[in-house]
Amino acid sequence: MQTASLARAKIQTPRFRSGLIERSEFEEQLGDALSSRRLVLLVAPAGYGKTAALSRQLQRLPAGCAVAWLTADEEDDLQRLLSHLIEALEPLDPPWRLAPEALLERVAQGRLREAASALLGALEATDTARGLIVLDDLHAVSDARVFEFLRHLLEGLPQNWTFVIATRAEPPLPLGRWRARREVAEFDETALGFSRKEVQALWRHATGHDDPEQAERLFDRTQGWAAGLSLSLEASERSARKAPTGVWHNRRRLFDYLASEVLEDLPDELQEFLLRCALLPELTVPRCAQLSGNPRAAELLEEIERRRLFTSVLDSDNLTLRLHDLFRDFLEERLRRLHPEEVPALLRLAAQGEEDPVRRTLMLVRASAWDEAQQSLMDATGDMLARDEGAQVIRIVEQFPSDLQANSPLLAYVRGWRAWPSYQYGAVRSAMERAAAGFDALQRHDDAQRARAMQALAMFFCGQMADARRLSEAIRSKPMDLETETLSELLDFWYEGRNGPVGGPGNHLARMVDLLMQGGSPELWFRCIPRINVFISRPGVSAQMQRIVHGARSVASDGHWSLQASANLMEAWLLFWQGKIAQLEGAFQVLEDDSRWLGQPTGSRIRLLTLKVNYQIVCDDKEAVRQTRDAIAEHASSLDPTSDLRLASLAIAVRVSAAIGDWPAVRMLLPALDAGIGREIPNMQMFIRSFKALLALRDGRMGEALTTLRELAEICAAFDTMFLEAMVRTRLALAELANGSPTAAWQALEPVIERAIASGNVGQILATGVQSLTELSLASWGASATQEGLAALRQWIETTRRLKAGSHDRPRASTADHAGLSERELQVLALLAEGQSNKLIARALDLSPHTVKRHVARILDRLDLASRMQAAGWYHARFGS
């Protein structure tokens, strides 16, 4: 899910050390709780053996019981903790119904209940008789949203799942209600501590002989505290006897004791190795060798494990250890005291080998290596955004000091970059302006150019078109890298689309695609291509859209779901434009799958609904048009006010209302268009004028309507936005007919008909509405119209009639035709029915687990099933075993 692998050690259950004494009574109670309660709490101070007790008990679970383990740390907030939890669940192949990245985006938007519901749905549908989610060291987390999210999860947790929390302090959860329902099992230090009898057995096990007096003294000194027992037994008998009472619960005295009785008894080489490697979250041979510079790292790690120096052994192909947090804290404090000058350089070195961008950047932050930390974040942001991980990006930004956040051009750039996919153009504009000025001061020319290119685009979409154009010209007057030049072509595409000339958009789009194909990243492709279809009617644009579809798919690897969805949507617009309505019907299922998988983000949802409402106009399904129009308006109301997508959505609502003859809606909506940035956009002003003319026509003001529509017909080709020219010319033709002038009517209509016949692009005519086209086809043209033109017009009408006849009772895909599953999905389903995991299916079909995960979601959606087990049953019932 992340650009780099998550820290695997965080999601691996520590390996239980064999050879320890049995604690039968405690372990029986813990085992019963794990098998029957909604929530199991282990709450005790450090060193009471919470992790050891859990890891031992989990290895005794019956076959078929699923476990997802997650060790929390102080770097975790809700997004990061949840991303690790999702990764921990992956071996169970949960049938996600939306992308995990979309779940994280809902969290970033504050929609915690929705995110929890999505996760609960995946848990409930996971094929396991019993499942446990273990959150270890939860006390390290300070983000209050974590506990709100856990509350939602626990309230809806399926009966076959248990949450287990190990922590030093009682978590802020509504435990009283769950206690009253006897859904909580709690184990505190009294339960976790060793009893006198167990200490005697431990002494016997460790020394090989009975000594009740020594065992009693050991119990009195430690009060059954597991870490104290371990320290005493590993230290010499003399030092154990002299250890002062109370050392175990006093951090300073405990650290002194660890220094004198543990660390200083080790060989010097091992001491130095431990001190430096303690900065690593997990200890592996390559990382420890890199950090310590000691070529004997493998031998020393084996020695640490042999001595059982307060480590957990993680289940991995290679030896991986995690230090107990108390011991790690002690070692790091001692390192900072003995070798403070080494710590920043060691943290930098640790960051170099860290794959997780969050940990890497935060290690650099801990080292106060601000320049490296910012660059680390900037380097990772593009791929994180391409993989829909924008919420993680902002989380990292917020870890920097506040003064740096306010003044750093890199952090400003990252914030603006993150705001772009959400259409928050005001935020993009201000952030990129700050970033550009800061980069200029640092003499980082290329970065300043990229920031200004983004600033210019944001200014354009905020209605500052002239200022954006001037800034773009200034950018072009200096050297540009590929990204800056690509963004400059994108700006010129939009500027000339709104201001002319007619061929401008196609020319700039061709150049933009050429540049993207020279090495544009998936994120840059995604940044550039949304809403390009607005100018599909301009010369050459549809051909470039086809190139974009192919190019975007060629760079969109696994996880680049938003880019793939944009390519699918663009291809569907091309089908509509070409009048391939039957093929479009099949594409809608894929588009809806995309939308659900991505969590139905507002911007892409509006773009999909816009296509759908035009299809419904062609089908003359007036009620469906009204419902979709209202859905578009509802989504648009949640957009940032600076986004011109709100204005575009309102224009769509006006146009589709007119197409179905809902003139009261047109009268109500139109005034809002003629305000704000709508006044600055030439083709929006043409759009507004055309509808004012239509209302004048409705009110009987024929002269006023004809004058305006004739003016617009003369110039609309240069400012055409998808349906504008077709709408103006069809409405002018109807007005001329009503005015008794069929010759003038045909002169108005003929250019559109001739282009549609020549190109086959009839979508713009079909989208003007069945009612208008029917009136035109039935008009008394006399000798004014050409026979070829009328025949084409009547053929298009027949197309809409067939669609209308089939739209109300179109049969759904049935089980007889495999419910619309593709050949690839049937292949995935066949292997799933054999019990193969996502990873095995991916290997068999030469796919990635990400792609298999997406196929499984589509299969469940199309079959209307809840789990992989049900999908396997469906397959066996139809194809046998």
C-alpha cells in the first residue's frame, strides 16, 4: 500500500521463547478470554511480560484461528496505525470492497465511522472461524482519533473477532458499558506478575536447584515483576542480593542497575554494538552492520539472542530482533550521554537504509537533519500521491517543527501538491506562491519553476486567467524541465480552450502528451488528465484523448488506481462522443467498480455522474436525469469554494435540466452561474447567454432570443466546450423554425450535422435531448434541408428511441452468463475456489497481489456476495469441483 514496504517487524508476532516455566492458571484464563471476549486488555507497567504472555498464548491457538499483530510506536497516528493494521491483515486475504488507500483517505477527511464500517465489513467477510487483532504497546500512541476509531470498531466487531490491547495505561475507551455486558477480560499487574510459587519454579528452572530462601527474597524484591526477575536471574547472585528494594519501579535506578549489572558485564565489542544499533526499530544483520560498522554483525546478533538480552525474536526468514522498549530506552539514553556527537550521524545513517518513507523522514527529523528530512519527503510524495496516499503525506509534514512548516518552501510545495487532487485550488495557489519565492531564495531554479507552473494553473482555475497567462509566459521565458513544460502546455490547453483559437487546445494537448510520454511519472499523468474531455469537440482533442488512455495505462502499475480510473473514464467519454452507446453501457460497470474501490471521492464521482447523466439524456430517462443531476449538485456542494469544478457542476445541472424540459430548474439555477469567476470565463458567458435566450424564447420574446442565438452561432465554434455549439445550433434551428424560416434553421443546424456525419462523433448531438431532436426530425423543411442530413438526423432519433425502449427493463447479467465476469475474473475465481491465497493467485496468473485484490472486490460486487468462501461456493455450484 505504501511506496516502500512497511516495517515488517511492526506486524509480526514476536516468537515465543521455549523453555520457560508453565503458568497454567494464568495462561488458561488468558486463553479463555481470547476465545470468548470482544476485548481483552492487558494493562500493566513496563516489564510485566505482556508481549511475552500474548506471543506464547497465540502460538497455542487452535488451527484455523487468524491473528493480525501490530506493535504501536510513538510515530503512529491513526492513518499510520491503520495502514500497518491493513498490512497485518493482508495474509488473511480480507475481501476489501474499496481500496485500503480510500479507507485512509476517509480517515484523513474525518469520516472515522465510515472508515471503521468499511474495515468491519472486510473483517466480517474474511474467511476465518476465529480472528484476533492484537495492538501491542498502545500506550505509545497519543492521537485521540485512534481511540475514537477503536470505539467504532469495537462497537461493530463481528462475533468471531476479538480485539486484544496490551498497554501500560488503561485506554480512553467506554469500558464501563462493555464491562457491564461482560464483553471485556482484563489482566493487570496482579494477574501478570509471577506468584511466589511461580518464582520458586522459575528459580529452580534457572539455577537447577531449589532454594526457597533465595526464591522468597527474589519475590519480595521484585513483587513478581517479570523484568526484575529476569534481571536478577541473569545477574550474578551477589549483585542480585545487593540490588536495592524498589529498583525495578524507579526508572533512574533501573537504568543504573542495567548499566552496572547487564551492559558492563558484556564484552566491549558487544556493548558498543548494542549502543549504536539501539537507534534501529528492529535489528537485522544488514541494518546493524551498516549502523555499527562492525562486519561481525551476524555473530553479535546471534550472541544477543543467545544471551536473551531483553529482545523479542520476530518470525522472519532472516534473524530479526526487537529490543524491549525499556532496554532500548536505556541504551539510547546511554548512547546520548556517552557519545552525543555520534547520534545525529547515526540517525542519518539509519535513515539511509530505511525503506518506509515515514520512518525514514522521521529519523531525519529526530536527527534535526531538516534539509535531508524535507528532501526525503519531497522525493516520496509523488509516488505516495500516485498511490492515493495523500493523507500520509500531510501526516509527515505535521511532524516538522511549526516554524519550519511555516517557512519551508519544500513543505509548502508538498502541501500544495497534496491539495491538487482534491481541487483545492486556493490552497494550491497560496502554497505554491510561497514555495516559489522560497526556492528562488535558495537558488533552486527547477523547483521554483515547477512551483510557479502549479501556481499558474491554480490561479487559472480560481478565475485569474489573465494573471495566470502572464505568469505562464514568464515561466516559459526561462529554462524548463519536463514537468514544468508539461504543466505549461496544460495551462495553455485550458487557456485557449476558454479563449480560443478553435485549434489551440488540440495543439497544446498533443504537445503535452508528447512530453508525458518522454518520461512523465504516474503522478504527473494523473495531475494532468482529469477533465480534459471538456474540450473534446475541438479539432484533434479526441485523438489526443485516445493517446492519453493508452499512455496512462502503460505507466499505471499496481496501486495507481486513480490513474487507471481516470483512463477508464476518459475512454468511456470517447465511446459516448462516438455514439457507441451499447459499448458505453458495459463500461459503466467498470466505472462504478472504480468509484466504489476508490471510496467515491467527490471530484471523480462528479465526473462519472456527468457522463452518466448525458447517457440518461440520450435514453430520455427524465427521472433518472433529475436524480443524477441532484446527486451532482450534492457532491459539488462539498467541494472547496475555490474550485471551478463547483461552477462546472452547476453548468451541467442547468444544461441537463433544459435537455429534459425542466425549465423551472433552469430559471432557479442560472443566476448562480452569472456570478464570481463565471463572469471571467468567455465560454461560460456564452453558455449563460444561450440559456437566457432559451428562457426568452419560452417567454415569447422571439426577437431577443433570435438575436442572441444568431450571435452565439457565429462565434461558438471558437469557444466550444463539449456540447455548447451543438446546443446553440439546435436551439437556434428550433427558434428559426418557430419564426417561419426553415432555410435559416437548416443553415444553423447543418454545420453540426455535417461534422457528425463526417467524423461519426454524434454524442454531442444526442446529448441535446430527445425532445429537441424529435422536433427537428418532424419539422416541415421543404427543400431547405438535404436528404442526407435528414436521414442522419432520423437515424439518430431512432437510436435514442431504441435506447429509451430498453432503458426501463434492460435485463441484468445473470448467473447464466457468469454475472458479467470477465475472462480474467473467472480465472481468478477458479483459483480462489481452489483455496489459493491472493499471493498464489498472483503468481499463477503473473499478476500482482494488488491487482488480484482488486479482481476479488469486483467479483464479490458483481456476484453480490460477501466473502471469498461464498464466491468459491458460487463457482463450484456452476463449474463443479
